[in-house]
Amino acid sequence: MENRLPTIQTSESKISALREVYGWYQDEPRSFIEHNLLIKTKSGELKPLAFNSPQLIIYGVIQRIKQEGKPIRIIVPKARREGVSTLAEALIFHRTVRKRNTHSLVIAHDPETTDEIFSMSKLFYDGLPRKEKPLVRYNNKKQLVFENPDPKTRIEEPGIRSKMTIATADKVKIGRGLNIHCFHASEVAFWKDAKTLMLAALQAVPDLPDTIVIVESTANGVAGTGKYFYDFVQEALENKNDFQVIFLPWFLMPEYERAFASREEKEKFARSLDAYEKWLPTEMAKYGISDPDAILEKLNWRRWAIPNKAGGSAEDFKQEYPATLQEAFIASTNAVIPKELIEAQRKFIRKPLPVQAFAENRKALALTDAGVEIYELPQKGHFYSLGADSAEGEGGDDGALTVFSRRTGREVASFASDRLPPEELAKLALNLAMYFNNALIVPEINHPGPAMLAVFKKSGYPNIYRREVIDKITNAKTRKLGWRTNSLTKPMMVQDFKQGMREEEIGLSCESTVNQMLTFIRTDERGLHGMGAENGDGAPKENRNKDDRLISAMLAWQGMKELPAR
């Protein structure tokens, strides 16, 4: 191409004179990348890096963030072999060699990937036109250090003093004094201690507009090693951090297509589509894929790939080649709630009502100030059921509240926090119940539930769920306050909830509640009684999956049986 970027070895005066071209390359990394960087293709050829469809999507988001003057912070749950790591390396390489004193860090999940990424970066450098190569002092030991290698002339011609470090997750240590301008975290879902390492790395990147952080990975479940990445994505989706989620479904890749041998074969294939295959084109349409022939060839590739790349498992294919973000995080095979029921609930998810919806209603405003998410205003004459799952408070499990409308089956309010002791959670539950037309409260009385139940009794609140108890001596039936979870009642509670979803009587508004179903598994061999949130062995409290919102929803659903149908 013409007007190539001038060599960095030139004097300061020459660089200053050519700032216009230099600045153009800084603002338009795609032009620099596609004209100057070489990659090794899957067939082993060396070719210029031309952006594919997934890479163009990521690049477009990055350019928008850049134009807004914000630091570039993206997280990419991806399908396999979409070129995400390649793009991240190219962008970071461009930034490193085109801006002086840049320190870039890349961390991969295993030594083989570390070697591959280093080789890619070294090829980027080796393939640069000679007059555009910055001086390099080191290009081995997983580092590219762009400084003058000659100690005699280094003071006068130091080079750009930038460097790239490529490391393996379980071998790298990040000091507190380290300053990083570009950070690429590759396959984070497979890092052994992602939380500690990511915390250190993110602290080292200043919150400046020209800094880059790209976090990418295929999914690795929702618990154990993969939990950090799953949580990171969920927090980004809930706007709890500044990262932009960019999901890349498998069908964006043009090469994930398989042609038919004949017209007859294609027509026979089209007639054989199952329900899932008939649904997939609706997802493809969201990305502008509407050509019927291309769609059939993509579906044909999927059928071929399931036995050839996913061991015959359609579920494993979804994890490696997801069509939706939800598919990327497939639950354990011990999952209690079928995935199709979980995914069907996503159409009911909605955002809480804004504060303006409550006008001057002090009760509602006090509830939202306390952290309660309200999805509907209480309706005159409607009955409501409130499930209350208590916890110890102060950093332990969450205490949670869920409210259902008896008439619609919709979740109308939700709350969860690990900061409220049982007594305070009970007070909040009372206020929430009174707001929703004196809702029936269904409290779990297993420890620490009795402390919460004591508050309810003291308040004199009249609408508390009573369970039936049979006296072991007299066989007399009595009714006692609260729901007791045991080996008989927990399976019943879960099965009733599943049945409600199966018959589309339940509509969950809270996304966190829906997501907790993904990690609600059988935890031992005792059948349905051994159920709870999926966690790795010895998982610390702050890094555990939770089921508190889900349990409170199941409790509320039990209360629905006691209410008139309105």
C-alpha cells in the first residue's frame, strides 16, 4: 500500500514530521492490520489478516467505544475457532508498536496456547515491512521488547520502549506496581484461579480512554473453574461493571456450512428438520442471515459436526458452538430442572419498574430503596404469595424474597441480599407483604428460619402459611406456622415448581432466578432431597453459586395452592 507508516527507528524530528500518517494508523487499526499483519491459516498458509464476520462485529463495537472516549472493555463468550484471539492480538500488537511506552500483557490458559499466541505475535512482527518495524531488543522467552538492542546507541535512539508479554495463567504473577495499557485474557473459563489473577490484572490497567481490556473464552459451565467467567458475563449483562458483552454464535462463520451433494439430498434434509433446527433460523435472522440455502447448509454442517466434533452429543455441541448466550453456559448433567423449561422462562424476564412508577407511594419507595425489585404494581382485589428463604446474613448465603400474583402466576417482586440477618429480612418481608395486599407469607422454618418466624409472630401479621402436621402418637392433624424442608417436602416443592413451568402457569420476571436454575443440581445420591446450587469442591462463600432466589420462588409457589384463584 502507499503511505506506509514510517519506520520507528527514525529520529524524533522525522517522526514529528510524519505525525499525520502515524495518527491515521492509530485511529484506524483495521487498515494497519489488514495491510501489514500476516497470519498462518488453518491450512498452514501465510496470508494477510482479513477480518471475518465475528471479528468485524467486535471491531465495530470497539470503534464505537473508542469514539465515545471510553476505555475499551469487552468480554466475548464465543464459539470455537472464530478468530477472537487473533483479533485481540492484532489490536494489541497494533497499539503496542504504534504508541511509545506501551506495556501489553496476554494471559492464556495453558502452555500450548501461550506458545501459539506468542508465535502469532512474533509472526506479526516478522511480517512487517522492514521500514515499519520498530527496533526489537528481545523477541523470545514469551516477550517482545521494542527497544534498541545496541547499548552503545540506546540513549540517543532508545526505540519506542514498548513491550508485549505473553504468559500462562498458572505461572504468571502480577506485581502491585505493574502498569498495563493493553490486557488480553484468553480462555478465562479454564483458568484455575481466575478470580485472583483477573483482580490483579485489572487493577494494573488504568481507567484511561486509550487502554484496552479484552476478555474472551468459550464457556466452561457455570460452576467450578468456569464460574468466574460465567459470573463476569452475568455482571456485565446486569451493568454491574463497565464491560460490553459481545456474544458470537457459531453460525456467523461462513466456513461452518456444508454443501449438499444434490438437490434431492437438500430437499430430503429440509423435510427432516426437528423442532430445534426449525427454530435456529430465527436466531440466524437476528444477525442478518436469511438466505434459505445458506441456512440449510449451516444446519447441515451442525448435523455433521455433532458426531464429528462433539462426540455425538447435541448438548456438548451447544457448549462448544452455542447459538445463544444461554446455550454457552450449559448446566451439569445432574441438573434438576430441564434446560428447555429454563430457556422457556426467559421470555418472561423483564426489568423492574422505575422509581417514577411509584409516584408518591412511600411504602413502594422504601421497598425499592431497600433493594426490592418490583415488576408490577399491586392490583386491587388480587391475591399474592410471598416466599421467604432466610440466611445468616453478613457475607453468607443470601436471604431472598419472591412474590407471585395468584391470578397471573407472574413474579411481581424479588429481593436477595447476604447483608440482612433473619430478623431484618422478616421486617422487610412484612413490609413487602403488606404492600402486596397483605400477601400470604410462606417462610422456610429450617435454621435460621425460626428467628424470622419469631418476628412474624410478634408482629401479629395474620396471613402466614401453615403446614399440616400429624401427631405421631394420636395421629391428630394440626397446622403449624411455616414451611419445613425435608426429604419429603423438598422433592414435592421442586416437582410442583417444574410442573407449573411445564404448564406455563409460572412466569419468572427476575433473570437471576432463572439463571439459578442452571446451577440447581442433585448434590448426592439421595435423589431429589440432595439438591442445591452447583459448586466446586471447597468453594469459598464469596465464589459460590446460589439458589436462594429460586428457593424463595418455590416457597411462594407452594403458597399459591392456599389462595383463591384471583
